[in-house]
Amino acid sequence: MHPVLRLQNIEQAPPSYRNTLRDALRGGPRALSNLQTLERGLAGRAQPKHVLPVLYATLDPSPILDASSSDTPPPFPDSLLDRVLICIGILATMLEDSRVPSEAFSFIWPRLFDWVLFIENYHDSHPDLVGREVRRPFFVGFVMATAELVAHEPTRDMIEATPGFRTLIGRIWLSFPESWDDPDIPWHHLGILLMDNLLLQDPTNLRDFVAAFDGGESQLATFVIKHIAPASIEYVAPAMDVILKTQKNQRFMAILLDHGLIPALTRLVALYASQKDAVKYLVESFPPLSRPFEMPRALHWITQALKAGLLDAIVLAGTNYPNHAGTIEYLQWFLAHVLPRARVYLPAVVQISRTLEHAVSLAAALAFQKSLLFPAWKAFVAMAEDSLQYLAYYSRPDRPRSVQVCYNSQCLKVLPRKSTKRCPQCRLCHYCSEDCQRIDWLDGKHRRECGDLYSNRVASPDDLSARNRDFLRTIVEFEYMRDRGM
């Protein structure tokens, strides 16, 4: 036992509150409440070694060990649960005020964990717990205290090695109300545990965490997406932490994406972009949003982001943070490297046609036009307007649909589609003869474009639907006809 936790320390306390400490050790909840009041008043002057022995002794796990080993557990001594709850509250406050020696953390943690795990496991079966809503206050104190304990590296290692810890954290998160504006819920402290100490990127650790959710990874994904809402930053933080810590787990990331991760993150980015004091959170939200754009089905995810308001979010961020390097760098990447890939994907171009006009109206703001982002935005708009021309041509009722233009720029014959030959690699470019195909390949034009048309611009077989293939052929036809002034 650490010296600061010894009961003898109580007798060394100043006479003015020595009796309060003795009463708190032996008495009921009122005596502990008196200690809590006194401790708050003496903060900064009271010696932790006088208060901590009372808390440590009250958290003695012997009663719950006896209860756990019996099929018919006996009732607890009078008011024990209330006393333990008050002690956890005092402990959390002292930890937050840095008034507990870090060397004592490793002694405190096992008792704290045992009590809260017992509350979770027996809240619906122990006679002193059935019918009482005790989980929430215990969980609140536990999360606040543990978020401070993990700041001490040896104790953090002990906590992470504790069997059942990650599952308990998942159950605690599930038990908290969905109302983001509840002032009693320590969202920030829960975020600290999820971000820094659960290490969810490890598959084994993630499996332990998922065990808290009866529906497995699917329920966890739904729960995470639900928390990415236009709410307080503290409410969103735990969900964002789970996403950041699991983004290298391709299986779980795929589940998150299928449950609506991209629209939720895009709306969150738009919320932060519209505020003038949220740049830290805006920048932190970019990596989880951008990563899926480098994954399979990227064009599908880009389309979802466009539908959820990505263009407006980009303009708002450039307006409110016109010279912030971290923000501008990500936004330029979106405009120059992500969105151009979508110009040949029909669903994405349709979304651009629906959202570009409003984004352009937002971009008329003087602050945006003076921002570092404006040149990249102008280049994107020019590209987008080209894509809209493709869409307009594709949508024309009089567009020839059974003919094909020879892709060889020295030929450009218009022939019935069935009489042309496709490039066997990209399967998008048609030729009237093998000679034309050979000429177009040897002069370097199609050799440069072939891989780009297929590998880079099309991310998965889903993107090669009949309509998308038809749209890609339309682009080829349109560009050749425009080059020839047709």
C-alpha cells in the first residue's frame, strides 16, 4: 500500500477536521457528504494523505467479492452503495485537481474498477441494486476518474491490461443518454479514454470493445454514426475517436461506410466550417472524411459527400478560415485530387449539377475570393462546368445512341456501334479498325490515357454499370466532336 493511503494518516490531520475524517470513515453517507463539502473548501490546503485513506478504505471490494461468490448474495451493510458513490465523486474531483500522488494510482485503480464492474454486472439481480438507477452516477464518476488515471503511464498499462475494461467502456457509452446537451455526462472524459487508451486499432482490443454491443460491429457502427450529429463538440468526440482509431481496420471501416459514415462526416465538416471558432475540430474531421476517398468504391463515397453538401462545406471553410494552412491544404486536396476523379462518374456529376449553383453563390463572398483557396476553387468550377456539358449532352433526347466515334483523332469516323472494336484494356474507347487502334496507341495519346480512364477514374466494378459506361462513351464522343468543331 502506498503511504498516502494508510489509515494512520487520519490521526495526523489538523484537529479542526480530524473528527470529520473519523466520522466519514465510520459513519453514513451524510458524514461522507460533510467530508466532500469540507474537502472542496480546503482544496489547495488540505493534505491528500488525510482524505485519501477514507476513500481507499471505503472502496474496499470485500463486500462485492462476497456477493459475487454467492447465488443468493446478502444485502450490503447500510448505505454502503451511497458511501462508495460519494467516495468515487470525491476521488474524481481530487484527481482532476491533480491532488492525488500518481504513485498511488495503481493501488486505487483495482478497487475503482471492481466496484463499477460489479454495478454493471449485478444491477438487475443484486437485491440492493434492483429497482435503483445507480449505474449512471457510478459510471460518470468512474469515467472522470479513469480519464485522469490513464495520464500516468504505468497505471495506463495496468488499466489497458485489465480484463473486461474495454467492454465496460462500451457498456458505459451505451448507457449514457442520447441527449447531447445533458450537462452531467462527461463526454470529454469518455473521448479521452477512447482516443488515447483503448487502442481500438488493434483487432483484439476492438473485439473486446464490440462485445459490449449485442448487435456486434453493426450496432456499434449505427451507434457511432448516430453520435456524429450537429451537436456539441464533446458529444461528437467519442464517436470521432472510435473512427480515427479504427480507420485502418478495413472490415469495420467498410461497415461504418455502409451505415452512412460519409454523409454524417460531411454534415459535421459543414457544421464546423460554418463556425468561426471551430478550426481545430474542422481540421481533425478532415482525415476520417478523406480516407474513404482512397479506398474501393471511392467514386460512390465522393457522390455521397457531394449529396450531403461537400461543396458548400468547402466554400464555408475557405470563407471562415481563408488563410489557415491546415484547412486550406485539405480543401485544395479535395478540389484538385478528389473531385476531379468524379467528373466521369454519372451519379457524381448529377450531384454536382444539383449543388454547384448554391456553392458558387456562397463563393461570391469577398472573404472567400481573397482566400488562399480561391484559385483552386476557380479551377474546380471550370472543370465542373465541363462535366455539366457532358451531362447536358448525355441527356439530350436527340443524342445518337447506336453509333460510335472512332477514337483515332486522325479518323473520327461515325459508325454503328456494333461495327467498332473496343480497346481490350480500358474497354471504353472504340475504333473503326485495328489500324486506327494501332495508330492511336503508337502516337502515345491513348497509351497515356488508357490506364487513367479505367484504373484511376473507376474504383470498383459497381462504377461500370451500363449507364456509367454509356456516360464515359459520351464524354469521349463529346470531346472528339468538340475538338473537331462538330
